[in-house]
Amino acid sequence: MTKQYRIGQIVPSSNTTMETEIPAMLLARQAIRPERFTFHSSRMRMKKVVKEELAAMDAESDRCALELSDARVDVLGYACLVAIMAMGHGYHRVSQERLRSRTVENGGAAPVITSAGALVDALRVIGARRIVVVAPYMKPLTELVVDYIRNEGYEVLDYRALEIPDNLDVGRHDPGLLAGIVTQMDTSNADAIVLSACVQMPSLPAVAKVEAITGKPVITASIATTYAMLKQLGLEAVVPGAGALLSGAY
């Protein structure tokens, strides 16, 4: 009998990308592996990507974890990187533990992954120390994200803040522009490229091209989250066309 897994996601109310890219990757995996996936979401209100809205949104994550555990999901992803990183250094560990305890209390225990934690862990998995980062946020929030990543032990050699304040507009950003943005950065000493330090900025269609242009492994928040989910489920972390991390090499 084919094993079926329920993938739960806690998403900002204005996020349109994580419910596109994560299913795209896991459905692509279904072409080469027997496991099957269904997708389930709960939303936290957020429209503008500013610190006040992010903090208010994060407070809703407990309710979302409860709702998803009602559906007895097998793994739960917190799909907003900047909301976690805006709450202070190391907060992804606090959030993951708290939200997991909500699922346990509800009798539907499920491991919780944050896209923030998945990203910093993915860099460790591929052995990257020095990275460059592309993010859609305004500069102060981008600097906060860069500082969070540095605090986890990485050297951020260069970064680009695309300064898109409205979260819906972030979701409309053309991924075809990302390769051109990266070529304007100095990637020569980087071990890896974080092509999208945001789960709302679409990037999946650009990953193979940027890897080909730079010769460097490319990671995005959604790719890292997919990798972490598969690992939590005890499944082989392989997805065709989703970059080095999901190539099966790790």
C-alpha cells in the first residue's frame, strides 16, 4: 500500500507562494518515488512586511498549529522566515518547540519545522560557511535577516534587499529576474547562494539557471523547508529540478 503523508503549513494570510512551491516539489517527487502527499494550510493575518505586523502575526501561530493538528498532519511547516527572524536570535528553536507542544496537547503530535530554521540547517547540510543572500524585504528587515543568519555561524559576503513592502507584491516578483540580480553580486568566494531568503518570493524556476551560471549550490527558503520536511518524515530528500540540496547528494 502506498504511504500517504499530510503536509501542514502555517502561512501568512497574504502568502501565495508556499502553497505553490512546496506542493510543486513534492508532486514532482511523486514521479520518481512511491510516497504520496496531500497539503493543508492554516493562515495568520499579515499584509505589510513590517516588524509590528510580523509580531502580531506570529502570535496567531499557536492557533494555526492547533487547527492543523486537528487534521492530524504528519509534519507542520511554519512558512514565514522573516517573522521568525524578526523575533530575535535563535527564535526558530523556541517557536518549533512551542508549536510542537500545541500539537501534543491536542493529541495530534507532529514535528514542526520553521522555514527560518530549515534555511540555516540546510546551509550546514551542504557545508556552506560563506554565502550571498537575496531577499525581497525593505533594507532594515533584510539586515535583521542577515544578522540572524550570521548569528547562526555563517559569513554573509553580500546581500541584496529588493525593498518590496507589500507581501502580495513580493509574491508577484518575477523569478526570471533573479539570475540577473545574482550576476550583479560578487559570488566568487561564496560557498552557496541563498536565492530567496523568503518563502513568499517565487524562486523555484530560477534555481537551475543560477546554479548553472555561478557553479554554486543554490538554496531557497522553500527548498530548505521541503528538505527538512522530507527528512522529518524519514523519506529520501530527493526532488528533480530543485537544486543541489534536493539532488539526493545530501
